[in-house]
Amino acid sequence: MRCKSAFIIVFAVFLLGMASASFNFSENGSSMINQSEISGYLEANINISFHNESLNSTFNDSLGHSIKLGVLLGRVYDYNYKFNDSTNTTVDSGFQILKFDNANFSMPKTAGNITYQLNFSEVQIFKKTISITSTKSLVKARIDEKYTQLNSAKTSIKTYDLFIQKILNEFLNMTSLEYDLKKVEIQYTNAKTEEEYNSVLQNLSYIKIPKTISETVTADSITFYPKREIINLDILKSIGEGDYGENAEGYIDAIDLWNVENLKTKISFKEILINYESGAGVTLRVFQFEFDKREMKNDSYFIIEDISNLKFEENVLLTKELGYYYINLGDISDKIIFSTTEDVDFISVPVFISPTLDNLNPVEVGPFPPGGDENKLSKWLLFGLIIFLLLLIAVISYIVLQNWYRRKYENYLFKNRNNLYNIMTYIQTAKKSGMEREDILKNLKKADWTREQINYAIRKYEGKKILGIIEKPFKKIIEDIERRPKENTK
């Protein structure tokens, strides 16, 4: 904002010479309303400072009103100033907001537009067109404005898919908003007195209609794997039989492997920003999970933590327990949709999918029985035991390494989760625009992403096996063993 400075020179004879008075007015922080009611009072905020300013300096306007600075300061209790002399006739202050409502400058008694000017010590502060309206016309204008906002919100909602339309209509209570607005309109039609019109205005202020509805983030059909820190074994124990005992990590590993081998899950995500006239806003996040259950052999459960304003489709009947909601995947078709205002996205959403504990096969390494002098192993048996131990260590190391690749490798590549979010969003946007895979890789490389980060993100987006991760360990060996008896029979 530019700052207007006005300097008023007041000459007075003192024992030591002359004194200089001035004030500074800034548009930054200053304001005046554009609309006023008939016989209302001027509402304005003035960001102003004084130096050696006389208390007899005067504010006046184009309607013939005036008030001395000393009188106005006496009515404004939160404006800080100090007297500049012992006679208390001049003041000093830094820049502050001087609320002019206390001046009681009245507006005209007839409706219409006026060019209004406010001066201080004959220097212009404001010059503005103000609309003077009656309470009745003001109420009608506010009702029309609410209907415009309601229709705009309806139009914005219709740009989304049907299932998101339903979620938005329920979240915003659109049916109730329309009913309440019609009710207020009837009240306005029957109003006669000033008090009744003011009551209509009050009821209108309770009707909160979105000013804008806009989509800020979207992600479609991203391969989903549950995050280790989100998996809660206690809720699984409560849902079905089995106990994880002291082998929590082993069961979490088993859940990871089960998801890879038995279920293919895709997640789509939309973030919708809803702004209101007051400036307040709320972000609604919509998630859609799609399941390929062809390889699923046991009952499994979709489990989600109870987060803020969690809403599901009407036909989804969930059970709540231990701060979680869950449903058997066998009770739904191939997808589940929900919305929340919690600050989560498709990476951090607190969801995991698993069978009950008794249907999991965790890896356990049990203790070996101690040997004694009476049960000494032969040289060859000892050699075989050593080989077995080496193989066992190799298997465990392999499993640990694979587990690291599956769960830690992503955090190693993307220490900041927002980086993974950004590269995945770029890949998805580029794919939708028809960009070739090779061009996407070149652009990511130019943006200083590493080769490992690019390969990981593009394979994760395409749902392909991540290099370094073998989804079914020893699959080929097992298939060879199963095939040999058939070949012998032939």
C-alpha cells in the first residue's frame, strides 16, 4: 500500500522558537465500508500517527459533520498517545488504527449512492462512493446473494463423479441449506418492522454456504501397501482368533507378505478445498480403494483408524472397536469409498488389510536344545549342522533384506515424504496428458531426481515389481518341486 503523508505547519511563538506539527496517514490498514444503512453511522478505520498535533485539529466530511481530535481520542480507549507539552494541548503517537465509528458521523436518510469525503485539518483522508440502502433492501440483497452462492455450490458439486457428489452433498448439508434459506425468505416476505428485518438478517448469518469448492490434489489408481507403523495387531487379535505373543515383527512381516501374494489393492485420492465467505475453509479428502481378490483364500478385513469426520457409503456396515472401524472384504464387492477432514493423503492414510492372526504364518526362529557330553554330535553331523545354520542365516538375511527393500527402501530413497508425493503426482499428471514414458523419465532426470528414485516411483505408479524385491521367494524352486511328480508319472 502506498503511504500518504500530510504535513500541517502550525506556527506558535514559544520561549525557544517555533514548533512543527504533523500527521501521517497510511492506506495500509485503513478502510471504509462501501455500503451503509439509512441514518446509519460511518464505519471506518484510519491508520494514522501524530507529531506535536493540536487537540483542536478537526476531522470533517462532505456531509457537514466535524469533530475535534481531542474529543475523538477521548472516546477511543485503546488508542495510545502521549501529550507533547505540559499544557496538554498537543499529542504524539505512532501509527495505530483509529476507529472512526466513535465520531458518530451519520449517513443520509434516503437511499442512493453518494460520493463521500473525509478530511483532517483540511487534508483529504478518504474519498469514496458509498451505497446507502434501507434495511429491507439490504435484507433482500443478502438473500439474493445467498441464493447465488447456493446455486454456484450446486454447479461446482456437479462437476465431480456421482459418488463424490453424494459425499459433498451430505458433508455440506445442501438439502438443509436450501430448506433454511427458503424459510428465511418467507420470514422476510412477512416482515414489516425494523426489528423483524434485523431478525431476518440474524437468521441469514447462521446459514453458511460455501463460496468456492475446488479440487486441489488428485491421484488415481496408485498401488497400495499398508505402512508398518499403521498396522495394529491388537485390533486383529480382537477381531478373530490367534495371538502374536512376543513376535509382533514377525506377524507384521507376514501381513506384508500376505498383501503381496493374496491381494492387489489400488487407491484413488482427491483433496477438495471448501472456502466460506468469512475466509474460513475446510479440506475434504475422499479415498477410493479397489480390490482384486482373485488370489485371496482366507477371510480378510479392511481396517481403518477412527479419524476426523470419517464418512462411508451408506451400504457399508462397519464395526467399531478399539478406536478402529473394520469390515470383512467378503461383505463388499470390489471397492470401498470414504471421506475425512483428517490431514492425511494416499501415502499416510491409516488403513491396513489383513486376515486374522490365526491365518498368518509369521517367520519364527526357535531356540536350539542345548547339547551335553553324553549327546556329542559326530564330525559329519556337526558339519551338517554348521551347513544348516549357515543356510538358515542366509535365509534370515534374505528375508530381512527383502523386508528392508519392501518397507525401508522407500524411506531411504525419499527421506521427505512430500518428495515421493510430488514425483508420484507429476508422473500421474504427465501420464494423463499423454506424455511418453521415456519423456517422463527424461524430465524427471532433468529435475535432479536420482535414477533410483525415478525407477522406484515409475514402477510403483505402474504397479510393477520394485527392483530388488522378490514378491514370492523361491517361487521357481517350489514350482519345479510340484512339477516333478507329474513328469515321473508320465
